[in-house]
Amino acid sequence: MDRWDPFREFEDLYSRMNRLLESVAGRFDPEWRAWSPMADVSETDDAYLVEIEVPGIKREDIAVDLVGRELTVTGERKETERQGWFRHRTRRTGQFRYSVTLPHDVDADRIDASLVDGVLTVRAPKSDTAKPRRITVSGG
């Protein structure tokens, strides 16, 4: 027999209220329901890398758009059919959205994206003028 755990009850209540709020707010503003996946943005000598965690999401359910300097990744984690009752649920489902403003020195025509092992990697190469260069010092 399970012992009563007030913290588990509170967590369950919080989760239910959150789902209710999302469903009500989403009826008026679908953008509000979108969640944002975890992401890292890093810089190398020749590019900016945006790595976004999207486990279980298919390539065809992801869109990557660049408008001006704003990189936006949108998609959807579709809910799968399950048997039985949920006792605890923390994984997000539904539409997601992640946006980041890229620096001015990005070569927008050469941006590419790949999905490997549940991580979407968007590589934004730096323009030639932004790449570091070593300047030779001449003597006199």
C-alpha cells in the first residue's frame, strides 16, 4: 500500500492546473501554447552554432526560418497513443518555438541545419569579413 505523499498531490494539482490554463489560453492565442525547447548557442572561429534539444521529433515536423537576423525554429511534438492512466507527466507535447537573434556578421545564404540523435544543429557561418585574421607586422 502506498503512503500518502502531500508533495506528490501538490505536484499533480499543479500539473493539472497548468494543462487547464494552457488549454483555455490556447483557445484565444495559439502562440501562447507553444513551449520552448532547451538550446545552446556557441561560437567557433568560423560560425555560430545553435543546438536545440528535440528528442522524438521528426525532421518533417520542424521548420527553420530566418527573417532578417531572427532565426526561428518551430515544430510540434505529437502526442502518442498510450495505454492506461498517467500517474505523472512532465514531457511536453504540442507546438514549440525557439528564437534567437544572430549577429550582423552571419552569411545568411550558407546557413544549414541537421538533426542527429534528437539534437537539431543550426550552423550559421560567419561572413568573410568577420573571420579572425592574423596581420603580419612589417619592420622598418
